[in-house]
Amino acid sequence: MSLEELPANLIEKARKELNEDPETRIHIIDELRERIKERPDLRCDTTNKDLIRFLRARKFDVERAFELLIKHQEIKRDLPELFDNFSPSAERDTFESGWNIGFPERDQNGCKIFAFRPGKWDPTKRELINNLRANIIALEILLQEEETQINGVVMIGDFREFGFAQAKSLNPLTFRNYGSIIFNCYPMRIKGIHILDQPKIFSVIFVIVQSFMKQKVRDRVRLHGSNIGGILEYIDKDRLPLDYCGNLPATDLRTWVKQVMNAEEELEHLWL
């Protein structure tokens, strides 16, 4: 979907919520591109398609979008352990394990629903950093969709099946870096975070991660515990799969893995 092909409802939502005016949009993108020229050290894509992600994430404020872009590029430079081998094929085993999954249906507000599932992690086969890298790769892919840029993302942390093997393999520093990336450095509107069946150790993880959240994001976190159906207070049942108390067929991991792997060639510039 190109910028000119957005449906009327999305154009209007972007105008009201993100200060995006179709008549001035290209000029503002050009302003951001000019600001980037001041930082020749930044290795970033300066196409309209990429730059508009940062503008939408900061409601078309050029200076704030520029600051976000700088953080985005600098975190890639400063955390090579997370961004080395940064491609879907390099983390195929992680995706095939079911560690994360993007739902095919959006919620009633048009948000993309993305679940990460720590209980699917076998620490004897992969390190925690592989899982977090796979999450960032997946979000990069989902954020290529303009509908997701405008409407945002709802995240689900599904801790079902999480046990001692996973708990003892957690690394607080890795979570700290991950929290900084997701909440400080990515051009993404986070519209909700739902935590299901969280273990006691989650309180430790959350203290680390929430330090990077703005207050409005903290206010969107919901801890459901063993009440998995509590998510239905926030997401329509007809938008959720069977394994998340919804009316849709159960999550299809094979379709998700195929979607991620198919994105590699098209988005090759992101994996450099």
C-alpha cells in the first residue's frame, strides 16, 4: 500500500491523531531528510517509506522524529550482540519454536496483535538474546505495514508453560537493553500490553523494563494472571484465536513463519 493508496478512514485517523496532512506530508518528510544530512555517520534508509515511520511515531514533529531516528541508529551501533545476524533466516529456529507470533486479525481499533511466548523457549537450544532478536525482527516486518504505523501494536506476553528452566536462564542486562530498544528507540505506537499467566519472576523483569516506558505506556499494561479470558475486556472475541479465548481458529505457526521468511528478500536493506 503506497502513501497515496491509504483508505479514507486511515487518512482521517492519521490526520486527527498524528497531525499527518496528505498535502504537506512529502514536504515534512523532506525536512526530516535534510536533518539527516547533518549526521553523515548515520547509516539509515532515507526513502519516504522508511522516514514516515519515524514521523508517525512522533506525530509529525520533525525534531522529535529526528531524535528518535538517531536513537534507533545508535542503539544498533551500540548493541551489536542484538543486531548481528539480524535477519529472519538467521533466527529461523527461534520463529519455528513458536516463541512469537503475529495474529492475522487486527483488534477492533485496527491495531496489530503481536504475542511473545517465553514458555516456548528451550534454553538448551537457544540463548535469550536469540528470542529478543527474533522479536525485533518481527516488529520491523510488522511496522512496514502503514496500517500498523497509524493504528499501533498491541502486545501479549504469554507466560503459559514458563517454568524453572526458563527462569534460571534469564539475564537482567539483556532485558534492560531490550526495554531500551522497544520503548525508547523504535518507531512504534504501543496501544496495549497484556501479560498472561505471569510467574513471580515477572515482577523483577517488569521493574527493569518499565523504567523505559513513558507513563502513558505504563497505563496500558494489564496483568491478567491466570485469568486468560480477562483479555476479552480489551480485545473483541471475534478478533482473537481460539487459544487466546477467541472465536477464530487457533494460531497457525506455519503461516506466521512463512510470512516472516518471505519478508527477508523484500526488506533486505533492514538486515544490513
